[in-house]
Amino acid sequence: MTYKRSVVVVGAGVIGLSSALKLQESGRYSVTVVAEHTPNEIANGKRPSADWASPWAAANWSPWSGNSDPLLQEKELDTYRELTNIVEKTSPNVIGIQRVHGVFYFENLEDKTQGQQKQRPWYADAVSGFHDTPAESLPNGVSYGIEYSTFTFNVPKYLVYLINRLTELDVRIVERRINNIGEAVEYGNNLGSGLQAPNTTSPVVVNCTGLGSITLDEVTDKNLYPVRGQTIVVQAPGAKRTISRTGELLIYVISRGDGTAVIGGTTEEHSWDSQPNSETTETILRHALNLEPALVQENSGNLSEEDKMIDLRNRIISVNVGFRPMREGGVRLERETVSSEKHGNLQVVHCYGHGGFGYQSSLAYAKAVVDLVDNASQKQ
């Protein structure tokens, strides 16, 4: 029997699942995913843990990188291209990704390029349908707007799609919390069905644990920190696009393509508070309705502004809190040799710390993980 090199991906958020899928699709590896939480919880109707970032993302393609960040630009643009190909071949009802019209307002000119005033966004010529919002169409207090064709994710559906796709490709899914890299190796050596991998080569471990890398032995990355985000999922069949306003507050409405929308949000650095704040909820609702009247448009008629707010409150499906895995210095993407008392020197690939841009860069980072695993396989 011919054995493929074993790879263990630790973490089942969008980065871990995307990396596992690219690795398995390469045909060069036998992949196992080990994680405390997986999308099987979502498929079974269980409310995901607040400790797991990916289920709580609003998720659209809206560049995080500024005009002076070529590495992240490359990852975001590569993912945009992949998303373009995916939606041409797969129904949104299956994968949970849809192409929509995107509108992005900025209260200050500097906001549109993260501090580089009056520069044309780096992606202007790379995305479909890019144009400036006409000045006469800008809301009060907004100094600049851009529009283009982009993508939104129905996060629960997309995560379940990824785990189902991995299962179809015979990727082993182990729902278990691990505390160190050495534990992950054990699952790579045990291939299931009575098969054992050859003892001559240890599995490559891919660490996609996000904020879990703060406490994961052999990693304990102190550059990681949470950025708390509070969002609201509402029933809003009239909301068909993604729209945001950046300035004193960050307000956005993101259609999920199934008659619901995610509205938000907050960016509270170093906060681990997992409980929704009722005042924050009210602020988000009021500003979101002002930004996107279509949230209640099909039922608004001649309603007063307060009656529209009552209508919107009645549409609430859930109020959620999640923690973006932000990292000082940016994403950690590298190969490392880790010494294990039991297993000797292990090849580890790290890919974590994607903050609020995980989904919109996930496919490109997954390809980078494959390249690093290829490199690690040649070193051992």
C-alpha cells in the first residue's frame, strides 16, 4: 500500500478548513483535522461557542489592506479571483457565497485607504464594476463612497459546506481539544480503519488555531489579542447588497442571500466580554436602518421612523458576540521546527492571526499553507 504524507490541521475555522481542503485536493497528503469545535455543531443545530471566531463573522469581500500592504493585497485579490470562479460553478444555495453589489461610504477621505489620503484604492482596476459614488448620492456626513461587485458569505452555510466537502474527500475529522503540538501528531499517525502510518516520518502539523495560539503549548503567541465584535442577524428579505459606513462608528449591513442579513458592528480591542450589550444593540439597529432602509422596506409604507425601528427589532433572529483573532505584526505564516520530547523534531506550519479579514483572504492563505507544507515535507 502506498502511503501519502500525513498532515494534521489543528483548528476548524475558515482558515483551517480551507487549508485542509487545499491540502487534500493536492493529492499529495492524507489530511486529518483536529479541533475542539467544528461546523458539525452548526449542522446539528447547536449554537457555536463564542471562543470559536469563524461562525460569528459577518463576512464579505471588502479589502482590509491599505495601499502600502502588498502582501495582504495579493492574498485578498487572489481570493477575489477564486471566489469569482467558485460562484460561476456552484449555486449560492449549496456553498453559501453570493455575488452582490457593494457600497462603501467613508466619513473622512483618509478612511478609504487606512490613512493614505486621496489615493485611489489599490483594487480599483482589479474588481468588477468599480466606480465612485456620485457626490449627490452621498448621505449626510459622508465625504466619499465607492461601489463595485463583490461577494458575501452565508457563514453557517459556507462552514458546513467546507466540512461536508472534506468528509467527501475522506479527510478525518476529530472533535477534540488539544493542548500542544505533540498531541496533534498522535492523530496523524493513527489513520483509522486499523491503518498506521510508517514510523519513519512524523506528520506535518498545520496550526490554524487563531486565538487558541495564545495558550497552545510550543506556541504561546503573546502578539495575539481579541477584537470583540457585536452583530445582529435579522430577517430582511429586502436587503440584497452589502453596504457599510466607516467613520466615528463602523456600521454595515451584509446580505446572506437567504432572506437574512448581518448588521453590525463593533471593534473593541482586547475585550473578552462574550455578553451582548443592549445599548450597543440599539445603536447598531438605529444606524443600520438609517444606512439601509431596505432592512424593513417591504413593510415600511408610511411608517414613522420609530415604527420602523419597532419593525426592525421584531425581525431580530439573534444578537451575537465574536472575537476577531488580531495579531501585532500581522498574520503568522511560516514553517517552524518544533522540538517534542516524545516525537523529536516536528515540522509545523503556522497560519493564524487574520483579524477581521479571514474569509476574504482565506483561499489564498490556504494555497500558501500548501506551499509551506510541500517545503516542510522536503526538509524531513
